[in-house]
Amino acid sequence: MSQMSIAVLTSGGDAPGMNAAVRAVVRAALNKDMRIFGVRRGFNGLLNGDIIEIGIRTVSDIIHRGGTILYTARSPEFKTEEGINKAVKTCQQMGIDGIVVIGGDGSFRGARDLSKKGIACVGIPATIDNDIACSDYTIGFDTAVNTAVEMVDKIRDTNQSHNRCSVIEVMGRDCGELALHTGIACGATAIIVPEVPFDIDKDIIDRMMATQRTGKKHFIVIVAEGVGGSADIAKYIEEKTGIETRHTVLGHVQRGGSPSVHDRVMASRMGAYAVDILARGGSNRVVVSKKNEITDYDISEALEMKREFNDDLYKMAHEISV
Ligand code: ADP
């Protein structure tokens, strides 16, 4: 049998731990005596041939680095019929039999389209939002939560000194996971997420007043980006309660930094598993974590799944934050 050649790329929004996943894919492939290529800037690299062969030492010294050595991008051209055909042609010319696509839902749609055209693709979920329905966990989430918590802890110190309230916006466009976990870990008075409708008077002001009556003097309110209007929420709180209220948007700090142990371990496990799938001749699969076991699903089925918000955890967070 001729030697198998596979490629790896990172696509869409970046997440800490992508490098650890790239390293795992490369090392696992080389262990199986495959040739391994790195495609740069997501699917763009397949369109313009920005592809390099990777050796065993190319991925040295990256397991602890945020970002992605392969760069990432969004590629509107890839979504067109012409674009996908161009990508397939590049793979055929370079003898690439399969690709590991590290990214989010959008990237998996691209992987599904390539699989349909005969290029075997396996997806690895990596996004700080933990918003992929098929997997309990996505690479980058743990690092992002820890960064957010570190930042909120610092804000809390100065809040305490001045008896202030802080409204802190964390990332998450459609998904409140990052807000929920940050809020629990910081003991926030209120956590506002896109999945749960809220009433500012009942869910924030009344809660603040109730805790104030039992002696609480400084407050943290966590708002997910997708809720919108976090600056207005801060203004309203100050007007209604008379408590000086500051507004902070954590922003891109949440995307960077050295990946946590959990992210490095998950990235390593998922990366090696993805190569196993390709070695067995699998295609159109996505690697997932279910109850801390690594397994895989058909990408098309995985994309149909609906993500469920953990209402019990959300309720518990508010029950103990009084
Ligand atoms: P993420 O993977 O983080 O969800 P995007 O949604 O930006 O990020 O998708 C990354 C890339 O995947 C896009 O730039 C595009 O090249 C490809 N992609 C996204 N959606 C589709 C789609 N419906 N069909 C084919 N390719 C897609």
C-alpha cells in the first residue's frame, strides 16, 4: 500500500489549544508513517496552495502557545462551487488523501463539503464558546474561562475597595456557557445569557437590593456578549440603585494565552484520535468528547444536533449567589 498523505488546518475563530491539536495530529501521523502537510490560513491555503510539509520538529515548542502556527482565516471563496473544486484540485495535485479540520461549526460545513467531493475530512471542535452541539467540550473553552475569571477577580478587588458594582461583558454570541461558568467561578450576583430571557428589575436590581440588605457591598454582574446592551445595563443599575457602576468588556484577551492543562490534554487526545479515523479510512467525521470519552460522529448528523443549555446549572448559580 502506498504511503498515506494527510493535511491539517485551523479555521474560523482561533482558540487556545489549537497548536496542541496541530502537534498531536502531526506526531500521530508521523508515527503511522504518513506524510503530513500544514495548510495555512484555513481553507484559504487550499485555494492558493499555501501548504507546507511538516516534519517531526516543526511542531516542537508549540504545545504551550496560544494562537495557531498555521494561522486561521475565514474564506468566503471556499464556500462557492468554484472554490471547493479548486480546493479539491489542490489536494489531488499534492496527493493529499485526508484533512484534519480544527475549528467550529462553519469549518465542519466546509469539511463536509470536501468529504462529499472525495477528500476524507475529520473535524476537531475548537472554539472558546463551547457552542458545538455534538460535543460536551470544545478546545479553548477552559483556557478562556480561566482568563475571564482571572480578569474578573482583579476587577472584584477594586470593586470591593470602592463598594462598586461592575457589569462585565464576556464573549459568547449565541452561547452563554462562558458567561455561566465565569459567573459561577466568580460568585457573580447575576449572570445574563442569551438562552434565558431576563427582566432587569427582577433579575438584577432586586437581587442586588436583597443581597445589600444582608450586608453585601460590592457586586459583579456577568453579561454574555450575545445579550447586547451591557453598557446600558450598567447605566440602568447605577440610576436605579445609586451604586457606582462600571462597565468592562473583556474582549479578545479571552481568546489568547497559554492553553490550560485541560485544553492541552483534550487537544492531544482529539488530535491523535482524528488521525486514527483517517488511518482506518474514515471520512466526514467529527471527533467529540462525551462524558469525557473521545468518540466520533458523522459530520452531517452532528451539524443537525441542537445544543442544550444547562438550566439546572444556571438556576444553581443564582441560588448560591445570594
Ligand atoms: P467557525 O469554524 O469558527 O464556526 P466560520 O463560521 O467563520 O468559523 O467558518 C470558517 C470557514 O469555514 C468559513 O470561512 C468558510 O470557508 C467555511 N464555511 C463556513 N460555513 C460554510 C458552509 N456553509 N459551507 C462550506 N464552508 C463553510
